[in-house]
Amino acid sequence: MPQKNGAEQSDASGSMPKSQRTKVIKSSDDSEKKNLAKKIKDTEICVPIVYGNIAFWLGKKASEYQSHKWTVYVRGSTNEDLGVVVKRAVFQLHSSFNNPTRIIDSPPFELSESGWGEFEIAITLHFHSDVSDKPLHLFHHLKLYPEDESGPLSTKKPVIVESYDEVVISEPSEALFARLQHHPAVIVPRLPAGFTLPPVPIEDLENRNRGGTKDHNPLNQWFSKFSEADELLRLAAAREQVIRVYFRNLQLILII
């Protein structure tokens, strides 16, 4: 635990979730064995992920250099276990922390610490070899204080800032598709009628049926729920607001 977090507080990070879509690809120098894996053409597997942080003010226990306890994480959009695709998560903290590079080799992919300052955290996701050989780099600005800093701090209501992303696996192998097709953290398309997939190894079935962190993580009660429908509704509301403002301005111009 650090004695001091030297990063200055910043209000640059908002509480609105960001959405994006990231494709993960195989490297060009795959081994002959991987090249022989039969691909499913014109097919994409989508893995919705959410990354961010939750921070609790320590109240009477707070000190000059230890005002908050916080957790930074990468999770499934509905809090499902991402271990089916993610092998390892690496969190790069501010240099003032002891051992600032933290490696998490199993789900839940999260890291808890305490401090007083806000700073950017680099998050690197390493995937299983049949998903992608290239890591995914994410960046999250740790947020400890609410947007409305004029009000009193609360020890009961945490500050949560999250971003939504979709990891897209293009043209997966038949074996990978078979392994992921029934996992709750993954969105897979329907295959043509009569298409036969290879059997899933027993160890993969056991890992899949083991479930994830959805019902066991104590932070789940605070997490937002993300889904494709929610994103579409949010985009539709934003579009409607833009149209409303446009016609209001147009009416003002006509009146003038």
C-alpha cells in the first residue's frame, strides 16, 4: 500500500459511459498448426466488456494520503466471467505506488488499492491463444470524487465511472466458436442449418459451466448493467435531443 499517491486530482473524467468496438486479430506469423485451424468465414463473435473503477470515501478513517479505497476492473457487461477469452489483465498504476505493475492471472480481473489522488491507469488484456495473439490496450482515468463536488462526501454511495467496449473476434476457428457459443459473456451469431461444430473438450466445458463472478463479486450491487438494447436506446435519445435542438434553432431563425 503506497504512502503517497502523487497524482493530482482531475475532473477531466466524466461519469457517462463511453462506447466503442475493438477488433482483435491474429498476428501474421501464426504457426502452421494455427493456420490449419478451420475458420468460419464472414462471422464475428462479440464479447461486451466494461472497464472502470468504483471508489469509496473512507470517512472518519480517511487521512491526508489515504482518503479513498478503490477498485479498478474489467468485467463482462452483465458481470459474467471473462476468463473464457481473457487470460491475463495487467494494470499499470501511478509510479508512486509500490509495485505499480499489477498482474491478475484469473477472474475477476480487478485490483483494489487506497490513496487520495486521481490518475490514468493503463490496462492491458492478454487473450487466450485461440482468441488473439495481440493484447488489447485500454486506458481509464481513476475517479474518486463525484462530479458535483459541492455536496458532502458519502461513505455509503460510491463513485463509479465505467466505459463500455466490444471485443470483436473476426472469422473464429470452429473450435473457438464451439467453445464460446453457449457462454453467457459472449454474443455469437446463428450458424447455417446443418452446420456441424467439433466437440468441445471436457476441460473447456467444465470451465464454461463453472460460471463467473456474476453472483459472487460483492461489488456487483453497484455495477451498471450494459446491453446492446441499452446502447441503442441511449443513442436514440441523444439523436432525438439533437433533432429537437436543431428545429428549435431553426424556428428562432425563421422568427428573426
